[in-house]
Amino acid sequence: MKKAFLHIILLYATTSLLAQNNALILNNDPYVVFNGGSSATPIYMVINQPHQNGIITQGTGGNIISEDEYNYVKWNIGTSTGNFTVPFTTGVGTTEAKIPLTVTPTTAGVGAGDILFSTYESDDDNLPWPTDVTHFMSSTGNIDNKAWVVDRFWIIDAENYSTRPAVSLNFGFNNDATEVGTAANTLNPANLGAQRFNNTNNRWEGSHSGSYGIWGNTAGPAANPSTAGNNRVENVNILASEFYRSWTLTDYDHPLPLSLVYFKGDCNNSDIILEWEIQTQNTTNYIVQKSTDGVNFFTIGNVNSYNGETQFQFIDRNPYIDISYYRILTNETNVELYSSIISVSSCESESSTYIFSPLNSNTIHIELNAQTNNSIHSFNLIDMSGKLIQQESLISSNKGQNQFIINSTNIATGIYNVILTDDNGNKTVKKIIL
């Protein structure tokens, strides 16, 4: 990829370069303005100084205006620690505000790495997304969470490290109508926290602030009108393994989706075993929901935690004949948080059992191979919402092949699942049309 390195930029007002330690000094509000960065040709202002004083603001401060994903400040931090602050400003004009971004490594990175910094205001629909972001779905299941997210993204990308640093982040934000209080937003600026997009598992995450899945807390006038200074979300403390590039600020009551370390489903005979793991224990009840189409879900059970476990399991003994969809819900804080959705294909038993309904017969025919005389099979007829419609006990008269006919005259026309369970718990599941 072609890269455009911008080492010196035109500065308006009083600016000087401290030669002895390669620091950029911004004195009495000069402006460093980026223009023209793109994914093909990013623009870089390189701070080749691993000390926190690589950028110094004096007097009334300074302003670096990025306003594009690919207009980068590239700070060669390496293995250094300290408070590395980029004095971002939203833009020149009546709505401008200082929104400094500070990265404080709490454990040093390994290798001669650098951190890229950029930020830009999005429109009222939070577009354009950063290039690694693939969705903006909310934790409540809505496709678009734009009303509860500030109209700005931040890029903080640690490069060229064999092990990235663990860091604490401090985001300045502009609490005005252009980014927070527009008609398209209904968020509470005193209730903001940070989330970042994990592009390896396609999820928005924030795992250290309770069941909301958001990091940090709001400080400054937005949180306390009597407080001086800039509005900010501070104490965003992340591990090296959590250091991904694309960030935004979200209302704590409407976060982007609940994140799990993993959530999977596997067959066990005719059952489906659901397993999931959380990063930290911050809720005690997980609600399991199922769907036939991945859109309309209903609750099939719940799992409680009493001893701080982080790994959980749930067994669905009545999976659908073709595909079953699942998700996990938590709502202990009166805010419903949903996991991503998984699907599991049929776990139909391989036994020689046949279940069918002849056309216009209003009957269900079952042919099964009984292992013993007088063996008992449980028959359950389930509609597509998961409701039990009919239940019978089928007792075989002989070992071997047996035939049964179930009368379904009083059952409404439609598609149903038949679940047949033998004495050993083995299941056969068939979809029929009555």
C-alpha cells in the first residue's frame, strides 16, 4: 500500500519545533490541519519521539484537526510508558471543540512499535463507518444503534508490536448538537462509555464495566455542569489482547451487542448442547432463546450462576428438524443485552424410524424398530413457535417393527415437528405438514 508520510505541516499561529528532543510544540492555539488522506494513500504526521513530550501544548494550547480515518498522527512510542496526548480539535468554526485523546500504556509493549491516532465526525447515521466495522447492531437486537452513539469515531491502532501494550484511554468529546444532541440522537451525554469493534469475531465489545459491556465513565461538564475542563470519557482500561483499532462512545443504557468469548452449539445424539463463556462474571442469569427463522425468538430456558463461573451450558432436548437458531439474553439491569445469533443443523437420530402424514388424512403414521417388548416411546407434536400441541405414550407390542397411527383431526392445518423419544433418551425429529 502506498503511504504518504507528512513530517511537517503548515501551522497557523505561533508554533515551534523543539529540536533537541524532536518534540512538536503547539503554543497559543496554532492549527495542524490534515487534508487528503485515503485508504490507498494515508497521510502521516510522524512523532519520532518515544517520550510523552513528543507533542507539547503551551499557553492556550494547540489544535490538530484530523477529520478522516486515514489522516494519522503516527507516534513512535516503542516500549515507553507515560501519558501520550494528541490535542485533537473537531474543526475550525463556531462548533469547534478541543477533544484531546490520551493513551497511557499501563504495561509496555514489546517491539519497536508505534500507535496511529485519528478521529473524524460521522453524519447523523454514523456514516461512514471505519473500514474494519461491518455492522452497527445494538444490544437490544435493533439493526441500527445510531440514536445512542455519538457521531464520531476514533482510530487507535498499535502497529509493529510483537505484544501490544495494555493501555488506559481518555476520549475528549464535543457535547454539542453536531455530534451528541442532534435530532437523530437520544443519548444521555452524562451516561457515555467507550466500545471498540473486534474485527476478528465481528462484535462490538467493552468487557470491564459490568453487564453493559462498556468501558469507562463520563467526566467534565457533561457529567457535572459545575466541573471545568473538556468533556471526556476516562478510565477506559484495556488489556493488550483487547487493543483493536476502531472506537466510539455509546450510551450505557443502549450498548452495542453483549459479547461472549465464544457461543456454540453441538449435537449430542438428538439433543443440542449450547455452550458459552464470558470474559468476566458480571451477571447471574442467562436466558436462552430459540427461533425457527433467526428473527422471531422465544425463551426455552435459563442458566443461573452462583459461584462466579465464566463457562455455561444448556441442553435443548427438542431441536427443530432442520435448523435451530439460538441467542443468549441478559436483562438483570433492566437493559436487555443479546448475544450474536448461532444456528445448529438437525441432530436427527439415525434409527430406522419413519414418521409421515398422508395427504388429507389428518393422521400421523409412525413406524419404529423397538428394541424390546413393551418398550415405551414418547410422542410430542410441537408447532413452529415451540408450543406443545399433542403428547402420547406409544407402547410397542413386540420387539422389532411396530406401527402406530396418531389421530390429529382436531389440530389446525400447518407445519409441525414430531419428536419421538425412546426408553434410552434417543430422539427422532421429523417435520410434517397436517
